Amino acid sequence: MTTPLGSFPGGLVLDGQKKRSTYDAIRKTPLSKKLILPLQQHIGEASEPIVQVGDKVLKGQKIARADGHVSVYLHAPSSGTVTAIDEQPIPHPSGLSAPCITIETDGEDRWVDLEETPDFTTLSEHEIRHRIREAGIVGLGGAGFPSFIKLNPGVHHTVETLIINGVECEPYITCDDMIMRERAEGILDGIEIMRYALRVNKCIIAIEDNKPEAISAMELALARRTELHDTNIVAIPTRYPTGSEKQLIQVVTGKQVPSNGLPIDIGIVCHNVGTSYAIGRAITHGEPLISRIVTVTGIDVTHAGNFETLFGTPMHELLSFCETRREANEPFILGGPMMGYNLSGDHLPVTKTANCILVGVDNAAPKTDPLPCIRCGECATACPVSLLPQQLYWYSRSKELEKTREYNLFDCIECGCCSYVCPSKIPLVHYFRFAKTETMNQELETQKADNARIRHENRLERHEAEKKEKEERQRQRKLALAATKAAKEKEAAEKAKTADPQPDSQEQ
Amino acid sequence: MLTAILAITIMALIFGLLLGYASIRFKVEGDPIADQIDKLLPQTQCGQCSFPGCRPYAEAMAAGEADINRCPPGGETTIQALADLLEVEVKPLDDECGVEKAKTLAVIVEDRCIGCTLCIQACPVDAILGAAKQMHTVIADECTGCELCVPPCPVDCIDMVETKLNPNTWRWPDPSHVDLTLEDQS
Amino acid sequence: MPLSRLSSPFLSGTSRVTLHMLQLLLALVPAVIALVYFFGPSVLITMTLAVVVALLAEALMLKLRGRPLKPFLTDGSAIVTAVLLAIALPPLAPWWLTVVGILFAIIFAKHLYGGLGYNPFNPAMVAYVLLLISFPLEMTTWLPVASLSEHPLDFAGAFHVIFNGQLVSGLSFDTVSGATPLDAMKTQIGLLQHPSYIAQQPLFGLFAGKGWEWINIWLALGGAFLIARRVISWHIPVAMLLGLTTISLITWLIAPETTGSPLFHLLSGGTMLGAFFIATDPVTAATTIKGRIVFGAGVGLLTYIIRVWGGYPDGVAFAVLLMNMLVPLIDYYTQPKVYGG
């Protein structure tokens, strides 16, 4: 095991609440009658359906293809019939709907033919990336960024370190913990493939020190795999938000990712342990991404635990499987208590980014209105990115969006440390999210308005030019007309001269 | 007493001269107020304000000849922004100019289009693609929702369709609009 | 919709404004006991009066501004302002002095700027300065320490003085009142006495003014408690005390006849009150770490400058207000470096 090289300022030590959901092994959620699959379960462009209503599909069959570069494929999680391709409510803070493919399962769970590749070295790096894209694999840590893109060093970069993120710093979430305990071998399979694709040797697996079982499981698996060189496990001191990519890089390597830059700019690539496992399954066994481990936990859940759930499974089925009594006024969150969002109902489907369903939180934030900011500065002390949340708050509140950019609003990772420590209980992260979407919206509107103005001005210019041209042509025509008239008159005059010679000869 | 009055008067004259000089020497060229106002307007170029476009309306407001509440597409947000900029009272939207509606885009119903180009000529931002006797279509990204194309169409084939909110364009609500009485939601 | 349910985080820590203020009041208790011991119970009367008037004024202003009463009356900030002002005022302060001061603090220095969190100047200090400039006689009439006084005040006597403006025994103020050690040091240095000689007088104790040194020590201990409890951060007090010590040390080494010793300055007047309780007021102090150090150092330096070369015996109030004015500038230039920047 190696030791971490750095740390970040601020952060919080939170009550992990992990024990609730780690008593039992990972269980499989029973198959649902209906699976609702949003076409966009990843960052980037939504996938485009390649099936139609009424089509019969097999388990693992492609039902939507990637559209554009930052996109991946979508697969049927079980065999059945496509019954609808329409707008359905999706898990999102807005509670809005988006295009989804609905499949009614036939209960047979028949797989499509899979292409197994026991030795991934027979494939080129490019081929591996392509297969990962086709397998629909996205970052399973919660963000959902298409993984194949993060496995491409490109021509300008060399990757020096691959960091595998097994930190899982948010309270209540334990899916990564369980996958490390039970499927360590699978994770290492994925690591081998990723190293190959990235042409990197050094690999660090970062695990928080509140997961001793996971650490020993991974160490055991690593010890058995003698051909995996230069791969080490680092036990990170438990502190929130170490699991955030930029903060993790700072802790493990001591380096900072430049602002407006990516980790690959400093030669580092990070992937989640779940993603790693999925990559292993996809390349070695040909299995596309059709399920994930979801933690269902919270004070209202009787049998909390981790469940391997097919995508599209309506959440209420998962909740009743765990015997949950949902209270009306308590948080019902997708994700963790620090960065998750409230769900509008439990009929929503489980998606690729659903790492945890949290029903009821211990020590939930009070529902009182906030007091004014007393400028105590605790928020700045807690911020892991060294921002000034106080200033961001004042400017977000007064909608001075220019100033929020000056204070690096978009560097905020929305971790919630500032809101947590605020003595006035001001919902700081909400203000920052508001300011961010307002800024983005404003930029869009300004761009549209500028476009409209330019088009309008061009149109006016064009009309002016056409008018001038018309006038010019008219003038030319008038001149031409006048010229021909003059020429005609001249001709007529000459004709008159030559046609009547008598008066002239008589005089002679 | 007299010396005091004299001293103050002379100081007032000196400072007045200084201010006058500064106002001439440091005068800002152009009419930046009209530019600032124009930046706040939505550039729909619809003419509902009774001016032939957003720029003429902005200039009229800068000259004090037009009120700030004449822009329906801008709605309350624009009126508020104009009130803040010009430091005047916020007024409700002038009814005779129109009503504030949700943003709509023009869509041509292709079954009915006869290819007469009247709508193309009417559009202030050239957002309609087409030619004589050819199918016309609205370029959705460029359409500002001004509705100037609707009256000229002889076959009434242009519909104004509301833009739907989708998760990618959704915005977080303003947290400072807090009701100080608590409500609970299930 | 309750805000806390609209956006994450859904957890929050135990830090609360009211808790903050209560711990501050707790830290002041030993010093108040010392004050009563040395100067009689009048400070308690002044404090009670100030707290009552402060809460009434706050309630009135909240009503006028259309704000809810309960959350703001229970946040404890008005009480803290009242208590700090009462400690700063002289023991013979008549009731109207306290009332005018606290009303000005709450109404003008706090609510007219927008209430809790919006005031740029420390309300207790604004009130103190207003009173000092408007009523210099009442504000500089101090009692000598009880042990030195021929007519120490008891509770009834104090009550009588504060509300009736006369001493029970019918004696005039001149016979009972005396200068503070800072005042004495300043005037006598002006009369070309040597500070070490001045320090021998009965008015002075071990390091600084008799009684005053104890009060300052208790205040410093209370401040240490606050730092340990993370109610305030150590940057401002340490910077202020270091600033004060540095400049007084340098001056004392160069020209010891012009000033009291650094220890004298540290334990006299409002130094410790200012360092731990007044300059650390989060609303009016700088917010960045480097900014706080600059702010604290500035307060320390200005306090000394006003004390020794200015027109008033104690400069803490003015120093704090002057630095309050500079806070936006300080904050602007001391931003920390963002991750990746």
C-alpha cells in the first residue's frame, strides 16, 4: 500500500451511515414487468432509437445508438417487446419528462448472442474503446460521462497514472464498497483493460479508510494477480469530498488539475470501480451495460442494502422489495444526502447514474427559513476548492452574474460543504446552482438575441443594397433609353438629309 | 459675515467651473444609454411596441420619448431590468402593446403552404427558408417568435407553437423568492 | 416550498447563530464578575437596561421593516451588542446615556443598514463613539477601583446614580470620580512625567491599571475559550495583539519616556475586549484568512497610534471603525487562490 501525497483544504468529517446497508451481500432485484429507459442516461447527446414500437428485443440487444461523439449506445436490459417510445418522467431535479423507450418484459430474460474476448490484447486500443462505447458504458460514480472518451489519451497527452476511484465519500452510499468486497477480480479485469487502452503502467486504487473489508478484498485479489504490476492500493483518510475527481487527484498525487482543464492535462485519468467492473464484463464477456448496483438506504428503509438492478426498473418496485415506508415530509433522494436531488415520485426508473436511493435522512437539514448571512467565513474555511462562497452568495443573490464568474462560480463542485457549516442555514449550493443555470441561460439568450440582431441588420442592409441596385439599374436604363432615343433622332435626321437632295442640286 | 458669504460664493463658482469643465472634457461619446437599453431588449423585432424594431424603441427610451413597459416579448423581466437601468419605477406591461406570453416559435404547416414568399418577406430576421413556388420552412433556431409572418400568409398555414421546457434547459428556481411562511409538500 | 427540500445538501451541521452568540455571552461572564468586583454593581444595571432597550428597539424596527420577529429576536445579536456596549461604558453612566447609545446602535448602526449581517460598522462601537463625541464629560467620568475609593458604590447607590444622576451621599462627582489608568498615563506623560514613575502610583497594579489588568486577563481567557470552541478564529485577536505589541515595543525601546510599556497597553482599557469580542464581530470584520490578519494588525496599530499620539486616551473604538471601513478593500485584495487557478 502506498501513502497519499497531498490533501485539500476544508472538507468535512461526516457520519458515514454505511453500516445500515452493508450487512447483506449484493442481492438481485426481481425482474419488473415494465422497464422505462430514458434515451439520455449520460452526459452528452441523447441516444437515437433504432427500434420501433412493437419490436421484439432480446436481453442486451442494442435499442438506441450513439448520436454524435459524446454519446453511447443503449441496450434492452431484458427480453420483451417495445411498447412505447415517448416522453416519460425521468429522474431529474426538474421533475420533467424526456424521451424514453418502454419495454414490456416477457419474463424469459433471453440474452442476445454475446461476443466474448477472453484475451483483450488481441484487440487494438481503438477497438476496445469502440466496444466500450457500443456497450453503453458511462461513469458509474454518478456523473455518467461516456467512459470510452476517458480511455483515449489522444495524440497530445501521455497518461502517467490511472486512478481508480473506490473512495465513495458521501454518507449512506455503499455500492462501490460492496462491489469491491464481492467483485474485486472483476474490477481488476477492467483495470487491466484500461491500462492497455491508455498505454499507462502506473495504477493507484484509492479507497477510503472507513472501508477495511473492501481494502482487504482488493489487496487479496491484487496479490493473486501477479501479472498486474505497478498497481497499488492507497487508503485515503475519510473526509468528504475526497471522492470528487479533482480533490481525489490532489490527495493521491498532490497535483491540481488546472482551471478549465482536464485531469489528462496533468497525465492522470480517473475511473470509478463500478465502471472498471463494467468494462471488464463488456470486453471479456461481451456483456453490455444493462444493470448496476444501487444502494437503497435511509431511516425509512427496513431492509437497506445493495441491489443489482436492471436499468428501467421503476423505483417503487425496488423500494417495496426493501420494505420502505416513505413519509410525506422526508427527503426522497437520488444520490447521497450532500449532492443528490429530490425525486418527484417513486414511479421513476433506475438509470445508469442512479447510485443510491435515499429515503429519510438522519439529522436532516431543518426546514426553517435561513437567517441573513453573518459573514462568519465558515463557508470559505470548509470549501475544498478554496472559493469564497460568501461572495458568491452575495452576488448570486443580487444576480450580478458577471461578478460570480469573477469569483470562479463554475469551479464550484456543488459538494455542499459550505451549506453544511453555515450557522444561518443559508442554502448556498442552491444559490450557486441558480446562478449557474441563470448564467448559462443568459448566455444562450444573449447569443440568440445577438444573432437575431445581426440577421435583422443584415436584412436591412440587404434591402438597402437591393434598393440602391434597383435605383442604379433604373438610372442606367433611363440613360440607355435616353441614349437610344438620341441615337434614333440622329439617325432620323441623317435619313432626312440623304432622302431629299433636290433643294441642294437646284441651287448649284 | 460678509467675508464668509463672499468666500462661499467664490468657492461655489470655482467648483461649478470645475464641474462644467469636467462634464465637457470627460464627456462620453455616442449614446451608450441607447446601447445598454438595446442590450436588454429581446431582439424579437416584432414591432408590438409600435416602433419598427428593437433599436428604434431603445433610442426612443433613451431620449425619454417612450415608456419602459411596451415590450411584451421581454415581459416583466425586461421591464424590471429597464427600470433598474434607467432608475425609474417598474410599471405593468402596457395592455395596448400586447400581453406577456410564453415563448413561441413559428411552424409552417407544410400541407397548406403555397409557396407565395409573403412570409419570407415579412420575417425581420430572415428565419424562413424558401423560394417562389418552393416549400417554405421556419429555421427554428433563428425564429424569435415575433409573429410578423402570421398575418401576411394568405392560407393561414403558420402556427405559433409553445417551446417546451426540457431537462437540459431547465433552470433552478431563485432561492431568494422565499415565502416566509412554511409550506410542506408531499 | 421549504428551501431545504429543493436543493442538496440535505444534511447540516450543528452550527447556529444563536449558539454562536450564547457562547460569546458565556465568555464574557468572568470579566463581568471582575468588573463588578472592582467597580461595583453599576455595570449590571447598565447591562440590564441596555439589553431591555435593545430588544425593544429591535422589535420595533423589525415591525417597521415588516420582518418576522421571532427568528431575529432570538438570534442573540442585539443582546450581544447591548452587553458589549454596557461593558464599555463608564460605571457612572446615567440611564439616558445608555439608552441613547443602544438606540443609536440598534436603529441606526444596524437596522437602517439592513439588519443582521448588513451593517458595515460594528454597532456597539458606533454607539460608543457617538456617545464619546457627544457627551465627553459623562463618558470620561470613571470611578476609581473599589479598593482605592473612599466611597465605593453599592447596589442601591449605583441605582441611584444611574437613574437620578446624583450620588446618595450627596457628594459631588468630582470627589468620587477619577481618571482611568490610560487617561492618567496619557495626561501625565504630557506633563513630562516618566512612565515608569507613573506606573508606581496607586492607580496602577502589577502590569497595568489596578483592576483593569484583571478584567483584561479574564477577557483574554474568555477569548481563548471562544477560539477553542471555534466560535471565532485566532487570526484577528492574535494579529491585533501582535500589531499592538510590535508598535508599542518599538516605540518603547526607542523612546520609553513617551509611552507606557507594551504590557501596559495590552492589559489596559479596551484592548482585550476589542481583540476578542469586538474586532472579531464576523459581520464587520474581514472574511478571508489573510484579510483577517491584515484587519487585526490594522486595529492593533491604530489603537496604539490613537492612544499615544491621538486625542483620546483609548483608541480601540476608533481603530475598529476605521478598519471596518477598509474591509471591502481588504477582502478584495486578499482572495485565496482557487484550486487549479
